[in-house]
Amino acid sequence: MKACLFSGVEQMEVKEVDRPARAENEVTIEVARAGLCGTDLHVYLGDMAHRVTPPRILGHEMVGAIVEAPEEGDFREGDRVVVEPTVFCGRCAACRRGHTHVCQNLNFMGVDSTGAFANYWNVPQDRLHKVPDTLDDVAGALIEPLAVAVHDVRRAQVEVGDRAVVIGGGPIGLLVAIAARLDGADVIISEVNPFRIGVAESCGFDTVNPSETNLVDHVNEWTDGAAADLVFEVSGHPAGAEVMTEIVRVRGTIALVGVHAEPVPVNLQQFFARELHLTGCRVYESIDFERAIRIAEADHVPVDKIVTNVTPMEEIGWGFEQMKNGRDVMKVMIDCQS
């Protein structure tokens, strides 16, 4: 089969590899589309060498159809599915409390083990969700990042009428904004990239460019001095961590979504003075996938605006370079049968 291999820092190689044998509890999926995400980019840039040793087939945002399945189970040949790529141990303290998505021995498929950037992918059948045929492949491959956003919004306990600021208008930030709006929040997006600003505004969101406008002043004016009920820090940038405590109201909530690989300064005094809540948000749980599928099926996600490129497998390196350099792309997907 053909596969895209991460072969070293900023190196992707497309080549023929042996199709692995399916384990007894696994299905074999013919992958249709797979999206490039921020985690994949971190691997590509060498930021996750402690977890990923090349060569490795990356990828976890995907949709495909089952071509082989065990006789026993809920899935059959031809079923269209997405993968919840969290394989947990079931024994650690987190798992015993029911928080398997943050398992202390987590195997995140597509990072810690073989992923979806290939013609075929073998996956344990208990990590699958069926996708309705009303969703095309591009919309189906957006379900995994949408599940991330649904989880973030659920963790933040968004309520009708809340005013929320999303810091970072990339694909996850935009999906967070969409999910929060569906739950009744009034949302603005803080973003510096002009292309992303344009995409967010085309989706009906008000935006602010903090490189041109003081974000604290803007939020205070928007809220008549009360500050935001909720802040989603999605950028993963130190500037986002610095400003998040300055734009949230008394007893407001900050949802930390973006990955901050290095320690960053945070104004802890604001947590004392305003009695703030800080909520960590990591990946998702099965209920988030279920809701993401319902949201996608109801056509609440402007797929054509978020997915800006669908490319052949041979151009996966181009996709990573566009993401690395902040080019005019939002979500890049790979046609895994090309």
C-alpha cells in the first residue's frame, strides 16, 4: 500500500510499504480523507521527538470505509467510520476514575503508533464511530477536530448569553467558536493572520487583530467593562497566555486548549483577585464524537470555508510547509486514495 512516512525533521516520504496484518480485534479501513493538524505539524517540526521516532505514519483526523472486520462486533464491511484515536490502559489512576482520554499510558494513534496517512489503517473496533452517508468525505474527516471543539466547550460549561473570546483563529479555534455559538454564546475571535481573519468573518464571527487593536480595551468596550465570561486560549502562543487573564470577568472561566510546550508567564494574581477558573482541555471523550457527528450531520459546520485544500498524498510535504509558514491555508486534507 502507499503511505506517507514522517522520516525525519521536516521530511515526509511517500512510498510503498507492506500492508500490515489485521489483529483479531481490529478492522481494516480504506482511508478516504485525512486532515493535517497542529499535532502533526509539531511532529513534523521535531517538537515531539520524545514520542515519535521516524519512520512513522502519522495522521488521525480521517474518514474511511471498512474493508475487513471481525465476524463478532458492531461493524461490517462497507461501514463508513471515523476513529477516536485514544487507546487507553484501563489500569492507571485516570482510567480507574473514568477519564480514559487522559490515560497516563495513553497510546494516541497517529502519534504514538501507526496512523491514517496511508491507503489502509488497522484500528481496534472499539475506537470507531459510524458516520452517516449524508456526510461527504471532507465533512467526515472534520469530525475529529470538531470533537475536540465540542469537548472544549463542554469543559468550559458554556451557557446561553455568555460572551466568549477565542484566542487563536486556526481550524480548532474556529471550530471552538462554532461550537460555543451553537450553545448560545456570543463569540469574538482574536487572530493576527489576515487569511484566518477573513475565514472567521466569512463564517459570521466578529474578529479583532491584537497586533493592530488592544485586545483588553476591545473586550472591555464590548462588555461594558465587565470582561468576557469565557476565554478559550487556543493559540498556544505566550502572548495568548499573557492576555487571557486580563480579559476574563470576575469568576469567569479560562479554557486552556492550545499546547504550550514550554512554560510561559501567567498572571496568577488575577486568579486571586477575580477568583478565576482555569480548565484544561485535552482531546475528547466518546460523547464528544457523538455530538460532533450530530452537529456535522445538521450542516452547522461551513466545511467549504474551513477545508481550503485537498491534495494528493505526494503533496503532504507541501501542506506541512504551508502550515509552518502561515500561508493562505486553513485545513489541509490528503486524498489517501490518490
